[in-house]
Amino acid sequence: MTKDPATPLWRGTVVVRVFTLCFAVVHVIAESEAYQRPWLAWTILGAMAFWTVFTGFAYWGGWGRTKPVVVADVAVICVLMALSPLTMTDLQLQYWNVPLTTTVWASVPALAAGALGGQRWGLPAALVIGLSTYLTEGALTVGLMRDVVLLMGAAVVVGLAASVGRSATMARQSSSRMAEALRAEAAAGERERLARSIHDGVLQVLARIHKRGLEVGGETAELARLAGEQEIALRALLAAPGESTEDGEVDLRSALRVLATPAVQVSAPATRVLLDSAVADELTAQVREFLSGVTGRAWVLVEDLGDEVVISIRDDGDGEREVRVQRKGVLT
Amino acid sequence: MTVSVMVVDDHPMWREGVARDLAERGFEVVATAGDAASAMRIAKAVRPNVVLMDLNLGELSGVDATLMITGELPETRVLVLSASGEHDDVLQAVKAGASGYLVKSASAEELVEAVNRTAAGDAVFTAGLAGLVLGEYRRMAAAPDDAEDKPQLTDRETEVLRLVAKGLTARQIANRLVISHRTVENHVQSTLRKLQLHNRVELARYAIEHGLDSEPEAER
């Protein structure tokens, strides 16, 4: 609650209410001689004092900055205001133009409403209080009009201040959420970078063992062969995210790169070659079948011509095979 | 004349191993570097014939270093030696100006031959790189923008690249197409040159469009 950016405004209304209460007390003391029912004036004043203390605690501490309390605030003021004329003689009321017992104290709820919900709340509250004053006094005077306009103006200013404070807080909150998201992304990026670096390191070591082992020969050559196989397997794994798209298409490159071995080279574009997953499986099976009959080296080339995908396979015995798939999914 | 070589790799074990292999086989290893920034600095100072470039170098990549070295040192050729199998990286490096690509698991003999051919100005194409380059030309052709200067392969160049991608050597291709070995090399080189030229033009256009070509002082 202490984070409410409108806190200074709420506390301001409490201070204004205490001051205006003092004014009302002085006013009642000055006028009480002439009142028709002084006891009622003092009773109203007592109620005002009680309400000032209650809203003071409610708004200052923050627990009462709610719609029910503010609505009650407006309602209580209107009731007290409506009771005020009963204190006075008809003469006071109609000719001497004596202010109501609630005086300017009655304007404070409009400010509280502004602090609660911006001008959207402040303006209607000011209008309600203005209307209540008009109904109570029973006459539309220039003085009344001026008071209502001033009250509405005050409510709008407080309301604007509250809205600006809130949107600044919201901007701060969303910018801190944004910063948090950026931090998370940076952390993920860093993890990925580390993983790449580690993978790269492992690949380097495998490649080096493969190369030096073959040069040394003998038993080491067997180690070299194993390292070479693992290097290609890891490279294929890293190159192949292997996920399928929403429409059930897969990247043909990923499927075929799994077939790469030290003797089988798979060449493909740098961009994805998307095919229906069933077609891709069928193609992969065909390539696998061809490769199973190859004893020496083999090359697989994947080409994406837009409306068709071409797979060419060749072995070093000069056996060649070409499979073309129309994007519609027809094998030819 | 001995070929001078510079080895760029962030793994000391690999860097020193390759440097030793090359030195044993008569190359002059004039420098080594462990990151892209020092690679650019040192290359300018020693002007090697061939730079053996790893791509996975950390903050600045081997692609950046390749672009700068081939841009500023027209006599120096860059041969990419990559273990990662990150295919897009390899393609980017070739577009940035590298004249060839070799996987790190290649044998010492293959490496020696590749360095010699790179020094001689030939493109070193593995089947894998040919597949990438073919794919790149097709991607550009299919791209929706109708830029007039999009590079295109001639039918013969496409034919040669496909054969390279299917594992045929330059000599086998020459025999099959009944052309000279030299012509095959020229076709392969031409496919790379067009790609690199296009890449430089694109980079320059991008720089002009985004106001990166003028000095900040000049704007005042």
C-alpha cells in the first residue's frame, strides 16, 4: 500500500479535511446564537469530526483507499449537508445566505474520489456534491455555481495527478519486467553460447584424435576411426534440431544428416528444406537403402528447387541415383 | 617460393597442432591468433598468403575477420577450417570472401593440398560447400525482391557445382564434361566470386541506406 503513487494526494485530502473542519467549527460558534436548532448544528459538527477522524485513519494509512469507503464518504457528506438546513431559521436560510454547517468541508470527498480513480471518479463525485448542495440550498445562485465549478476543477486536478502517478508506476513496473525478461534471455543466450563452445571443443578434440591417430597408425588407428565416427555423429546431432513445424513438415536435411558417416557426405542448403514428414521418412528410407549397398564412399546432395526437391546419391563406384519429389508429395 | 600461413583458432591445442603440421610440411607459419580482433591486427602486419580461419572464435566471429582481411588485403586468401558443422556460418564466411572450406577432420594431406591450392588462387570446394553455394543461389533466385543485380549461375556452372556436390574431383568433372581441368576450376571460382561481389555490394548498400558510410563529423 505504501507503494501507491497517490499517497501524497490522499494525505493531502486528510489535511484539507482537518483544516476545513476547524473552519466549520469557527463558523458554527459564530452562528450558533442565531440557529434555530443549535444542538443539531453541534451534533452535525460532532458527526463531521468523527468522520474526519475515521477517513483520516482510512486514507492516511492506506487501508481505506477503496471504492466502498470513498462512496460512503460522498454519501455521508450529502446526508450531513441535507441535515444542515434544519439547524437554521427560514430567515437565515432564505435571506441571509448563511452557509451550510458543512461549509467547504463538504468538498473533500470529491478530492478523495479523484485520488482513488482519477478524473473519472473525481468529476462525478464533484457533480454529486454540487447537486446535493443545490438541492439542499434550493436555489441556483452564482455563488453556488462558482463553488461547484471550483470543486470540479479541484477534483480534475487531483484526478490527473493521481493518474499520472499511477501510469508512471506502471511504466516503472513494466520496464522492470522487461529488464527481467532481457536478463533471462541473456542468461539463456549465455548458456547456449557455453554449450556451443563445449560442443565445439569436443568436436575439435575428436577431429584431432581422428587425424593424428590415423597418422600414427596401428592400434591408435582404431581409436582414430571411433573418434571420427563420434565426431560426425555429434556434428549431425548439433546440425539437426529435428523439430517439425505446425503443419507436420520436417526439415529433410536433419533426417538425412543422421545418415552421414566418415564415408557418407551429406550436402544441403543452409536453409531448411521442409517436406511433409511422411514424404521425408519415405525419402530417407530410400537413401538409407541405397547407402546400405555401398561399400566405399558415398555422397548425398539435397537440392530445393522450390516446387520440387531433388536428392542425388552417388558412390565412388560411380553408381548414381536421383529422386525427385514434387512439393505436392508425389515421388517420381 | 614458400607459402606463408597464419592460423586463427581459439583452441590452443588445435592451433599449435595445425601450425606444427604445416611447418613440418614446408609451409612458413608466420603467425597464429586466438581471436578475431587480433587476427585482423596481426594479418595486416604480417600479410600472409593464406589465413587458416576457424569460425567459432567468440565475440567477433571468423566471418567478421574474413570480411575484414579479404577486404583490406587483396593478396591474402582465407581458407575456412571448421569443426562445428554450422553450415550457415560456413556459407557466411564464403560470402564474406573466404576462398574455400575444409572440415577439421580432413587428413594432413588434404589440408596441405587445400592450402597449396588456396595460395595458388583456386577455390577449395568440398562437396558440402558446393551444396551450400547451390542452395544460396537458389534461395536468392526464389527471394521475392526483384533486384536486377541478383547473381545467377550459368547452366554450366550449375552443372559443375552439382558434380562437385556429388563428390567428383575437378579431374573427374573435366573428363565427364569433356572440358579442361582449368575450365572446371574457373567455373567453380566464378560461382564464388559472383557471390562475394554481390555480398560486398549488399553490405555497401546496407551501409548507405543506414547512414553508416559517412563519418559522424561529416553529418554535422
